[in-house]
Amino acid sequence: MAKIYKARAPMRIGFFGGGTDVSPYAEEHGGKVLNCTINLFVRCMLGSSATPGITIRSLDLEEVSRLVAGRPWEGKLVLPQRVLDTVLTPERLAAEHEPNHPSMVGVDLTMYSDVPPGSGLGSSSALVVSMLRLLYAAYGITTTDPHTLAEMAYRIERVDLGIPGGRQDQYAAAFGGMCVYHFGGSRVIAEPVLTDQTALLELESSLLLGYIGDRKLLRYHLMEDQVRRLVQGDTLRYHDETKSFVDESVRLLRASRIDDFGRLLHDAWQVKKAFSPHIAPTAVEEVYDLARQHGAWGGKITGAGGGGFMIFAVPFDRRLELERVLTQAGVQMRPFSFTNHGVQVWAVDSDDQ
């Protein structure tokens, strides 16, 4: 009986150290990032199809790409196309497979994300990790080590396609949980931060996540601008300072000093903005100032900057007040909770669909 394979990879909130996982800083100085995965996912499904070739459907983007033997890819879904080209080599496409594997005569891959693209939550990397894990399971590829998975995703995005960025998103999607990631050595080290869930629950109860809009300022090529300023020596000290916040934030978390953790977010946000003048446009600053006026200890953009999601740390008794004010200001509030797992994959009988 044919199987349908499904996978989901979590997105993450980056708290401290973001930007130090980007080359060349990570290799030359050693990067360090604290992030935690949340229950917002990129989801993928793979099954056989009566249509020859490979069909990719993105439900949220309303895009379709197709590959038929002897022809180039049709459609705009370049990232998933590259993942499929990497895993489903001609040799593998021509090989015999077990009956439970999707038929190579026709393959149908469907995907969607819980958030818009460019959200700052690492959705692109979650997509790649989710697809890789899905394909590995469906075609009996035994390489499921999270390090290998994250590095393969990094290679596809950053090297093969030249998409600028760092390594934290791929590792968060592969490992999951609240971790400090150490970059720059021969192997990335993933260090789980908390074994006691009390501090994690307390932090979660003090955080609000809101979508402030499309990252229109990506036209400034934020990541390239940040790297250029770093290479020129303009922002090296800010990267060093950003990295230094990671150890302090872990110490505060382990001591359950969530209010001080929130205030440290404010300090780190002030430093992060020095990476590039395009990180915090006027609309972002206005939302952040409003949050501070209504009790927020601190907060930050969750990605490279320019827009997307912002996270705010606020006392429990002012949480609803802040949520109401931000909603009135046009911020789309998004409930979430932390997760302690990375990418997951499973299979179901196709007759159940």
C-alpha cells in the first residue's frame, strides 16, 4: 500500500547573538546565538501522482512548479526546486524503490508555511530542513543526524543559491528547543540551555509576538549591507557586544530572572540597530516605542530587520494592555508557545487521505 509522507519543521525566535552566525564573523571571531523554536511550522507532504514528473505546490504562495524528464523546471519555486535537485539525483530517480515509497513515475510535493515569507522567523530554512527530512524518509536515505541535516540545508541556501544569511535558522529547525549555538569551529555546537521547564514557561508567559508588516526595506539588501559594514570594520565592536549578551542572557534564564532578561533584550536591540541604519525603519521604531510606553521591558525584530515579526517582553499584569494597544496600532498579534523538538516526519497510508 502506498504511503504519504509528511514533515514539519519549527520556526524560531532569535533572542541574542543574531548576526554573529553570519560569515565572515563566525569563522574569524566565533559566533554565538541564543534562540528557541516555537509552534509555528513549515509543513510538507509527499506522495505519488498519476501525473508524470515532479510537481511542487506551495499552498500559501499559490505557486506551482513542475519537472518533466528532459525539460528544465517550470515555475518560480526555486528553493524547493533546488532541494529536490540535490536529493533526487538522476541515479536515485532511476533506481528501484520499495513499494511503500512514492512512485518515481509521478511525485507530488505540497507545502505551506504558518507565516508569510520574509517573516524573520527562519521560515525559508525551516522549509529546506522539512523537505530534506521528508525526502530522506521517503526514499530510505539514512542520513538523519541533525548536524548533517542543518549543514546540507545551509549549503543549499547559502552556497548553492547564494541567499545571504547565517546558520542559526537551519540548526534551530533541525535541533529544536532553547539552545545556544556556537559557530566557527570545525563543528557547530548545539548547547541546550534549560532542563527545568519553569523558567521557559515563565518566559513564554511574558512574551508577545506581533507581525508588523512586510519587510519592504529588503530592497536595501539588509544582510549584504551588514556584512559590508562588518568587513569594513565599522561594526565589529557591535558584533562582539551582541555576542557578549548571550552568556548573560543564559545566566538570567537559569536564575529565572525574566524581567532582567526582558531588559537585556532592550539593550541588545539598541546594539543590533547599529549594524545597519536600515534595520529599524520609522514604522518599526514607532511600534517599539509604543510597546515601551505600555510596559514592555524590551523587545526586538526577530530576523535581520526592516519588518516582519517583533517580540516583546512585558510584565504579566500588563500583557493584555500591551496586546490591545499593539492590535489597535495595526500589529497582527500571533499566539505561540515554545517547542522542544526540531523537524519531525511521519507516514500514513494513502487510503486514509
